[in-house]
Amino acid sequence: MEYIELIATTTFGLEAVAKRELIDLGYGDLKVENGKIIFKAQKKDIPRANLWLRTADRVLLKMGEFKALSFEELFEKTKKLPWDEWIPEDGNFVVEGKSVDSKLYSISDCQSIVEKAIVERLKTRYDVDWFKKTGAKYTVEVSLLKDMATLTIDTSGEGLHKRGYRDRAGDAPIKETLAAAMILLSYWNKDRVLLDPFCGSGTIPIEAAMIGRNIAPGLDRKFASEEWDRIEKVHWSKARQEAFQAIDNDSQLHILGCDIDRRSILRARDNAANLGLDEDISFFIKDMRDVDINDEYGVIITNPPYGERMGEVEEVRNLYIDFGKKFRKLDTWSIYVITSEEKFEKLYGKKADRRRKLYNGRIKVDYYQYYGPRPPRD
């Protein structure tokens, strides 16, 4: 049985969430580092990991890791790696790079050297002097951190946040991977009401519905490694078939999303319809101040406007004050808010039970968590 090493990359702060996902998928022997989780797997797990990971950015195939203090050392050690076992004669491979706190700081030079080393390795198997690169794409990355070089091939292609359902994002979208993480970090489950009072184009409610129905987030898209000769088509077919069979079509979901902007709600409805989830989520046009709360033991998960990107800072702060007046009195609800506003707790009027530092794109944010009581058992 041949094992490989895969790397699930994440946004900083989401490593623990992605690790839990991998454990739930049955993977062990996990190593967590900043922005990534390294795990042992088999070829068949490349389709499975890409289809199922909700909070990871990409799944990378780890080719090797070594210390590199000179360009000659980088070349020779790269050449020893088994590139010819993965990249065919017509493979369209490109090399990307990054370097942090390393002697080899010229990224362009590192990329060029790695490409030459891969070519020399491929020549040992294929009797050609020139590679046409007309076949499937292989994105190689050389990452240098404190003189340690890690070489990988990207199995995902487009980032895993590209689920395929969001045709038109709103003015201030949240990444699907971060929205999923917010839900997985909350106390929400499919039997509870969920409300997003600043739903925008609907990402949080839609990700919740996908989790509630156990829909694999990558089921409606393609991946770079689907075109690779090394991964048999049967592995992709089987992984997709298992994902379809795992969908929960029986549960009743109670998910609500509202926004004051009419265009955003229309986008949200379209996005939900793309996944066939339009009957699971009620999207409506309403100012959050006017929302009627009739259910007990619900959950609010939301990404309200930030001063940095929408409107003036003072306007946004007044919005947070009104949000607190409206929702902090809901003693039986759990409330989760992500924002870059450092004075949020003061504006909301209550100290959070937990505050978690995350990133929304390039914006440093905090995830404020207010825990309500557990609902009584029936």
C-alpha cells in the first residue's frame, strides 16, 4: 500500500477546525503547523479530501522537504524527488515560489532552478530534449521558510472556497471557507434555527444548509488533479458517488437570512437555487432592527459591515449599538459575530464568552462568541 503526504492549507486561525475535519474524515497521524495540516494518505484520498474539506484553502501533494542554503543544493535535492512519477511527458507544469527568512530570497531564481531540476529529472524517464507542456496542469510550488524548502504540487486548482454556487458575490463577500468555519465553531446544528441578519449574498446560510444536509462542498466543481494520469478516474467516480449517497435529503432545516439590500437578497436566492437549497433557506428583505424573533434556542451567525470597507466608521458603530439593543436580550440564543471593530463588545453592550482571532481575506478580525443555554431535550 503506497502512502503519500498531503497538505491541507488554511487561513491562519483555522488550523484546528481543518484538523477536526480531517479527523472526522478518518485521517490520523496529523501534523499541524501555521496555515497547514500535513497528513498521510493514499492516491484515492486526493479526490476525497478535495471534495469534503470545508475550511481548507487547497490540498497540496508534498513532494519533499529539505534544507537549502545554496542554489546548487536546491537544484540537486529537487532533482532527486520523484517528479517523473507524477508529471507525464506532456505535463503542463509551472513553478511558483515564496521565500521567508531564507538565504535564497530571490523567488524568481528559486523558481527557475526548481524548473530546471524538474526538467532534468523528467529527462531520466522520457527520451526528449524539449517538453511541450500540452497536457494536464501541474502547479509546483517551492516554499522557503527559514532555509527549509518544501516542494508541493497543487491538486485543487482553483481555491477550495470556489464551491461553484456563488455566481454573483455581494459588495463585501465572506469566503465560503471562513463562513463554514464560523458555523463549525458555533453550537448550531441542523435541528436549530439559524439566522443571519446581514446575509448579503447568502454565504453563511448556504454553507449552513450544506453542512445540515451533509453536502460535500466540492461536489459541484472540478479540480486540477482530475486530469492527472496518476490518479485513476475510478477514484474520482467512487468519491463523488459516495458523496452523493451521503446527502441527507430528509432533515427539515430552519435557516433564515435577511438583508436591507434588495439586490443582495436576489443574489442570495439565486445562489441557493444553484444548489437546490432554495426551499431550505428563507431569504427576505428587512432591516435587522425590524426582524421578528419568534423561536427559542436559535443561533445567530453573521458577518456585519466593517468600517474599513462599507460606509463610514461612525455609521457602522451605530449599527453595532442597534444590533446589541436588538439581540443581546435573547437569553436563549447563541450569537456569533465576526468583525474587525475592536470596540465591538463595548458597542454591543456585553463581553463575549470567547473571542477568536481570525482573518477575513487580508483583514484581521475577531470572532465574538456569545453562548446561550442548551435547548431542552424532547
